[in-house]
Amino acid sequence: MLYFDNAATSWPKPEVVYETHNRVFRQGGNAGRGVNQSSLRAGRLLFETREALCRLFGIPDSERVVFTQNVTEALNVGLQGLLQSGDHVLTSSVEHNAVVRPLEYLRERGVSYTVVPCSREGILDPADVESYIQPNTKLLCFTHASNVLGSILPIIELGQVAKRHQCLFMVDAAQSGGVLPIQVEEQQIDFLAFTGHKGLMGPQGVGGFYAKPGIELHSLIYGGTGIHSQELKQPGIWPEGMESGTRNIPGIAALGAGIEFILDEGLEKIRQHEVNLMTMLLAGLRKLPEVRILGPQNPNRRVGLVSCMFDRHSPEAVSLELDRRYDIVTRAGLHCAPLAHKTAGTLKTGALRFSLSYFQTEEDIQSLLAALASVIGG
């Protein structure tokens, strides 16, 4: 199998991720539930993964790192916790539904939001964002990179805009974590949401967020935290008070192993490999007839995914034939991001997306291009 759906879930993982998940799953233990050795060992694994995230993202205090089951939950905690009736939010026209749908929910409760238009290629101008600031704008919420167009948004400049206007800055790092440099203090990021199963090379079912000290949030879930159990009210202590119930200890430990792998390899090396493969893929796609590439043409302005359209074939039909005839996995459809497809002009049709991995080779790209040429030429 050739797997080109890494923007949905990366595969394969580093071998140490599989080994760590298996080991921790077999050894048992529940963090914060007693003073037995198994419980303490599980708590240590959570702490070590928080610390690894701090090293990767430049987070100064691991107590401000909270684990969730995915980036969608993390974004919901942030948006629903920060915003109140009368507040205004700025976001972009390439956002995922993980941002747009919570904002629609909050709109019914008195929160307003404005979608700042990107170019057809998904490029966002920070000056345009600044022009949409209102007196009641509380939050700038932007994806770091589009999961449809691949375009990288200028989060450094957006953080500066937020700071100038005394707004909070939230970043969705679902497509950038583990590939692009993220330093929360240098980039003025007040709230960073991440997922574990994509670029961070961990398993599904693990994500989380960082919230700057001073930001107070309420959890979406209340219950057992392992601390202050005599109190009926939810404790306000971070991170435990934000993580009710049993956490996915094997998954979080495996995520930590994935992050350590990234730190050992180095972001620069990982990103350069991605750019090299993307350059080859873009060049090959341009040679194929009837292929229209979405997003920036410059590989340095996008993350490792390429969506495209075809003159005589539907994206779904091409994806199905690649899977059936060549055992090549891709993703067709709207990718849970209708705003991005509306921006690209593909809302009615969707698109076919190829997304890359650190473990892929140039030979994999050549095989994909040959199979695609056969499918659309047949």
C-alpha cells in the first residue's frame, strides 16, 4: 500500500511509537489514582509528554499543557471558554469546521465572527486582517496551514496584529505541528491547539492545547481529576482540573515518543524532506493533462499536501480507482473545510488530496504519478 492521506492521519509511525504504546498499554496504571507504583509511573509519563511538547513549541510551563482527545476538542475548549456574548472573532476563509462550527454555535449565544477572505490560493494578508478589527474584537483565531490548499498562514504577523490591538491569538496547529517551527512566546500565541495523530506522529485519540498563564477557561467535562476529591466543585488547578476522567495514558506516552523522534531528527530536516517531495509532486502533476493544482505553486509557501481537480474525472472516481487498481490511499471530498473549498472555487465538486509523510520516498512519488497518469488517461 502507498499511503497519501497523512493530512488525515499520518502513517506509518516511528517504530518507537508502536513500541511505547504496546509497552505502556501492557503495564497498566492510571495517573492520579492512588500512590501505588503503577499510578505514579503513569503520571510520570504524562509529565514527560507535557515536557516534550514544551521543548517542541517553546512553552515555558508544562502545567499549561492540557490533553484532550483531539484538536477539535481543544479548539472547542478554547473558543467556548474564552468567548462571551458581545465578543467578536476574526478568522479566515480557509478554516476547518473544527473552528467554524463552534463559532456558529457561539453565534447563537451572542458571539459574532468575521471571515477574512484569503486569495484563491489560500494566501492571507495580515493587513486585511487588521482592517477587520472592531472595538469588541476579542480573539484572532487562525489555522497555521490549510488542510485543503496547503497554504501557510503568516502567524508571526498575525500575532503582532493581535498584540497591537490587545486581542487574544489562537492558532490551530493541526497541519503544522511537528513540521513547521512553532514558538508560542516568540509568535505571540496565547492559545495553541494541536493533535497527536498527524505531524506529531502519535496515535489517534490524543490531542491538546496550551493556554498562556492568566487565561482562565472552564472544562467541557467535569468529574474525577484525582485531586481534591473531597470537593464537589471542579478544582481550578491546571492541568488536572481541565482533564476530568481517565486519560489515554498509552496514547499520550506514544505521542511523547513521537515528539522525541521529531526533536531528535530536527524540524529543519523533516521540513526539507517534505519540501523536496512536494516539489517533485508538484512538478509531476503539472506535466499531466487536465490536472488543476489548488493552492500556492511555491512549495515553500505550503505544507506537505496537494489538492487538485481534473477536467474529465471527479475527485471521488480518481481516488477510488487509485485505491482499487494500485492500492494507493488518497482523500477526496470537502475535507471538513467548506470555507476553504469555497475560497478555491471547488465547493460543489470537492477535490482530491495527496498528503505526504516524512517516511515517504521519491520512488513513492514516482509510483503515485505513474498510477495517476494511468487513471486519468484511461
